[in-house]
Amino acid sequence: MTTPLKLHRALAVLAVLGFQCFPVATTYNLENLFGNWLWTSEIGDTLVYFQGNLAASRQRHPQIDAGAKALWQGYMDGLIHLTQRRLSDTGYDYIATRCARKPVTEKMMFSASVMSK
């Protein structure tokens, strides 16, 4: 599969800025992509692991859902920080940044009643 010229340019710009990027076509192997990146990354390295609407894509593609779960587990284990950068009204760059912190041991309650107190 060929990557559109617009995406090639975006990947080139991100590479110059120090981001490690992979073509959108590989997001269906997101779990393997993340595992391979985790083995080779160093503290502070970043990975743009998805572009678009991750929540919608997770519902349609089980492979993307499995990869997103692997990334979340990496966050819970203290291996990465997860951030987003808005691309447009309908899409984001989803970014993992390698870190070394304590694993998350407690789940926070998210509730409107808890947040309002």
C-alpha cells in the first residue's frame, strides 16, 4: 500500500521534530508495533501510534482495540504517558511517551457526583 503524499510530508515533519512515526496502514498491528517500540525506546522517546478517531476505530477493528488495550496496560504499568494532539475537528494524533514511573495501583472513581464535591 502506498502512503498519500500528504501523510508522507506529515511523517517527515514529525521525524524532524523528533517523533517516531509509522504509516497509518500499520495501525492494524498496533499491539505488535507498540511492543517492538517498547523494546527499542528510551526514556523520553515518543511514538505517534494512531491518527484519527481512536474510539470509533476501536469499535470497528478488533486489532486496533487490542493494541489500544496494550497501550493502556503500558500506561498502567508505568512505562508510558499517553497524550493527544488535535489534528482537526474529527481527528487526533495519539502519542505515547516512554517514561519510568510507578505503576498505577488504584483506580480512580469518575463520577459527576464525586467531581462536584
